[in-house]
Amino acid sequence: MMLIYGIVAYLPFLIVGVIAIGVVLYFVNHMRTRRQLERSLQFVLYEVTFSEEESPVGEGGFKNFISVMEQFYSGMSAISEAKVPWGIGKNFYVLELALPDIGEETTFYVGMQHAHRRIFEKQLESLFPHARAEVVQHDYNIFNAEGASKGAVITLSKNFALPVRTYDKLEADPLEVLANAFSKLKKKGEGAALQIIVEPAEKEVVRKIHKAREMLLEGNSLSQSEASGWMGELSRTFRIFSSSSSSVKKKEDPKQRVYEEAVKLVEEKMNSPLFKVNIRIITSAPTEEEAGGILKEISSAFLQFSEPQGNQFMVQDIKRSKLQEFFYLFSFRMFSGASASYINARELTSVYHFPYGAVSAPRLKTLKSKDAPAPANLPQEGILLGTNSFRGEYLPVRMKLDDRRRHQYIIGQTGTGKSEFMKNMIRQDIEIGQGICVIDPHGDMVSDILGQIPEERVQDVIYFDPGNVDMPMGLNFLEYDERYPEQKTFVVDELLAIFNKLYNMELAGGPMFEQYFRNAAHLVLEDPSSGNTLLEIIRVLSDKAFRDYKLSRSKNPLVNAFWKEIAEKAGGEHALQNMIPYITSKFDTFLSNEIMRPIIAQQHSAFQMRDVMDNGKILLVNLSKGRVGETNSALLGLVIVGKILMAAFSRASETHQEQRRDFFLYLDEFQSITTPSIATILSEARKYKLNLIMAHQFIGQLSEDIRKSVFGNVGTMVSFRIGREDAEIIEKQFEPVFSAHDLTNIENFQAYIKMLIGGQTAKPFNIRTFPPKESNAVEAEAIKELSSQKYGRPRKEIEEEVMRRYQ
């Protein structure tokens, strides 16, 4: 009775105690859940890709390559050594293979806490040096918001001491079966993911497996352990094996065979580090039936790991009432002890490993091209070319002025990002006050640049647009600086080279054409004041009175002798008349053109190239082939480049090298607007301070002479994606770092660069270019109008001047 009274007396305290314990447990559990959520939100997710070019290692093929993954998992065990805050469980990392509901490629992901990222990066760098790991800024989504989703967990069907079948016992790469299951999903509306959360197994579990082996080695201990939990289950499993074995080989001792098989399988499990894992499959589709079908397809990939006398994976579908909680655990990448299994590194490798080469499974995301680190001595100043992205680190890539003086060569197919790369450099040159010329055969580049001109540089802009027929700008290639008579020879030689470029004069001209053209041009240049355009060359050939007048003003005895002693006496005026159509036919295309005539028939050019170069002007040339025609565009481009070269050469005799102002010449599709004289600039870079940036699409566009000159002298080479034929040539410039496969597969707006750093060629590396900058169309039109008013002339005025010269 006293006992009852005592209990009743203490009952309120017991109740209070139970309530207090409940409250404490609630808050502890709440705190633990909160910390686990915080840890999940701090996870860093990497997208991991490998090159298709990666090949199996040695005679073992894919098995040798896959085996490296075991070392990876062993190294990742270092995560368990890191300090863990109270109440959130052990450290773990996450492996995922996923295909979003709107997506085309199945992708490998690895996630871990931010504090552990260096462990992962070091393991990946050392074991998979050609892999690319990029931090995912926005998590992927496999769920169809308007559809249905299903889930399942994968666990071991038997005691964890028994191993499943591993990759070294399979004939084919197990990844192919799994990846093929993902590849059958529709590109829109269906998504799926395999998620494996990995943490090192408890030491107690490892000791149990060792104890199992010891007991099995002691033959009589097996029967003694039947009543003891998991060892009893293990014993009964092997007894089943024994009965099946004895029916086949009755002469053998079944008990002994059990021991041998048991020890062998348990040792197989022991020979590799042990992990505690959650394996989850999540699918989503427009309907529940479709989601279930995908789940069944992916789950069936785990059948290949069934070991008849060992273990196998078991699929447990998540009940509808538990799906929300299951999706929560998946989305926040949380570990669940209730569905955990113990597998070793070899088993884990079999289920999840990175791909090698071109795995025969479609829609598996691979690294189409490799990355390489930028050199440690990257400049800290100079224009910004892009960023080097390597193993999650991004370094700005700059180039100093002195290295830019050795020129830059850019190659890449259309649409790969060449123009944006050039525009980025052009914009920076303009902003820092450099003098530039941009020759654009399409017109889009210079139009964008016009809308990005800083206000303080608007007055420096010269916008040359042949399509402006109301206010044409003069461009006279026969114009030269009379202080340097030697320029006359350069003008004539370059003009011949231009026509050879346009018409292939070896076939369309010949010695007679060159002889008459050269002497007619020299005669015109002897007295510029009486006319020195292409029109005057025709007049010298066709108008005897005009030719005689020019001869009376000429002081060149060789030219005079040709016309008086050879041209007129060899066959008389009648024979000369026969030569006129042969020569003038090459000019008619331009002089009869309503767009070209007002430009090339003007006596004086609208601007002087020495002034443009020496005073840092901005010359933007729009040679849109769609507006002026391909041949006219090429002629104007060749003339402008020729005049720039002539102005650069004149610097050598006038100013000291240190006093010459740098000038940057940007040439898009440069193969159409350069002659062999460009080789002089390339080989004597620093002398003239005319710095070339040349871009084009494929090597076949270059003549052999210019190609050799470019490859032999250019300081910096940039390759965007190119074709196979070009890659075999360019590869020699980038090997052994990058291969032809890389050059043909690099993504848009990314490039490989081999650049000068401090005058020395650095190892090639990859760069990412910058996105386009917005252009102000209104400001562009205002600058066009300003330039037209400053440098153009009314068309009517030009036509009247031409008519007067022919009267």
C-alpha cells in the first residue's frame, strides 16, 4: 500500500519528467533536421564530363579504366575525417546521373559540402586529369510540374556481407545498360535521376564482416552461430548453396564446400573499402503509368549485378503516401538510415563510374573538347581576351601591348564567336585611346561597334561605307605622298598584285598586260596634278593627246622611252588601240558601277592613312558584300589595306621607332583583302607598329605564300571550332596539349590560344570569350551622319568633276 502511495506521490514528477524528455527530444530532433537542411543547402554540385576521345586503358579495356574509380572512392573516404558539427550525422557525398524533364543529355553530377570540395577536386585531378568539373549554378530539375512522379530505393536482398556481381565479372560496361535506359526518355516532359548518397561504413560493421570470416574459417562455428542474428542469416544462406552444390557433386563434402564459397565471397567483400549508401531512383512523366514504365526500365539495369551465390539488388517502390517525404530527401540530398545498404568500393564502382571514350549509349553528355590551365605567368595588365576555365577556377587572360605587336591570327567556322572575340578587343582599344582600322566584309561588326563608341572618341571616327551613294568618300589608290617618290613603285606593284588577286592575271593577263599597265600607271603618277586615278590610266591608253600631255610632264626616262620607242613604234597607234580593250576590261567592272565610280574616280582620298595612324583615328570600313558585290568589296578592301601598308612603310624613314604610335588593323575574312606584301609587316612587326589581327574561316582560303608567312611569323594564334581538314594542320600548332578532335569539337564562344607572354610562346590553353555587349543603334546612326558630313562629298559634285576631266 505504501508503494502505491509513493508512486502516486511521485506521479506528477514522472509526468513532468516524461514531458520534459519529450520536449527535449522534440527540440533536439528539430535542431538536427534544421542543421541537416542547412548542410544540404551548403552543398556544391559539380557537373562532371569526360572526353569522347578517352580510350580504354591497356589490354583490360574498359575494366582497367573503371578500376580507377575504386581509387577515387577510397580517396573520397577522407571526407569522413573532416570535423562534423553535432547533430547532423556523418559527412557524405552524393553521386547522381540525371536527365532533366526538358533536356537532351544524361549528365554525371557529384555533390558535397563546400568544405570538402578540395578533396573531390584533388581526387579528380590526379585520377582523371582530362575530366572537366564545373560548379552547377542552378540545380537541374527532373520533375514534370503537370505530370506524375515515381520513386524507388535500391537495397541488398541478402546479408550485406555477401557481394553483388561486379564489373570485373561482366563482359560489357555496366554503365551502358544504365545509360541506355535513360536514353529512351522523351526530350520534353520526361525526366529521371539515379541518386547515390555515400558515407563511410561504421567501424562496427567492418568488424562484423571480419568476424564472419573468422567464424566461417572455424568449420564448427558456423552451426553455432545460426541463432545469432545476421550471422544466422548468413549461415542459412550458405546452407542453401550447400544443398544445391551437393546435388551436383555428391562426392564432395557439402559442408566443406559451403565454407570455401562463404569465405571466398566474404573476403571479396572485405577486400575493398566499405560504404553505407542510399540508392534512389526518381522518374517523372506526363502520366503515372509512363513514370512507372521509366522507373521499371531504369531499375532493370540493376539485374546485371545479381550474383547467384552471392547477393543482388532489390527494388522497393515508394508508396504514394511516402512519395512527398521521399522527394524531399532526394531534392535536399539527405541521407536516410532506414533505406541504407552496405556495399564496397568495387560494388559502388560497378553501379556508378565515369564513362570512358564514346560509350555506346546515346544522349550521354560528354566533354567534346579538353581544357588546359593557363600558364602561371599570365600578364596582370593589357587588354582582356577572355577567361581561362580549368577545374572550377576562372582566370582573366590579358595580353600586353608589346606582345600584341607580333600580330594575332584567328581561325574558326562561321558562328563560333570570332566576331564577338574581335569586337571585345576593338572596344577595349577604342576605350583606351588606340588608333584602329576595322575592315568588315559583312557590315554587322562595324555597325555594332558604332553603337559602342565613347562620347570622347566620337570625333575620331571615320565610317567608310560604299553603300552611302549620296555622300561618297573618295578612295584613290594612285594617290601617294610626293615627298616619297619611291611610293610610286609600291603603288604600281600593289595595284598589279590587287588585280592578280581579283582576276588571276597569270591566266587573264600575261606579260603584255603587265607591261602596258605598269607603264600607263607610272606615266599617270609622274604628274598627279593632271589626274592620277584609274580613269587616267584608261585615258593614257585611249587618248593620244592626253598621253602626249602626260609625257611632256614626265621625268621618268624609262617610262617615256616605252611609250615613244616601243608602244607607238612597235605597231603604231593602231596596235595600241588593240591593247586597250584587253587592259581596260579589268577596270570596267568598277568604273561603270554607279556605287564604285564616285569613290575611286575622286582625285583625293577623303582621309590620309598617315593621319589616321599617327593621330589614333578610328577607321571603320563597311564592305558588306550584299550591298556592293563581292568583287567590289574585295577591291576596296585590298586598296585600303594597301594604303595602310604604304603609310606604315613610310614611317620607317620619318620617325624613330619609339615615337611611332601603335595602330591596330582588324581584318575579318582577311584572305580576300591581302596581298603578298603583308608578309613584310608580319616579319618586321615592331619596326612599323602596325599590329594585325587577322581572322578567317578555313586555311584553304589562303594562298601558299600568305599561309607560310602567317604561320611562320604570327605571335599569337587563336582557334575557335574548325573543320577536320584544317584541324589536321592547326593541330601541329597546339599539340601535345590539344588534338584535332578538340579543335573540331570545342563549343561556340570558346577557343584555344597559343599566345606570347613577355615575348615567349606559352603552352596552349583554353579561353572563354565574353558575351556580346549591347549596341546603341541611335548613337550609331548619329555617328554615321557626322562622319558622312565630315568626310563625304555630294554625289552630284563628284560626277560633275569627273565630267570636266574628260572634256
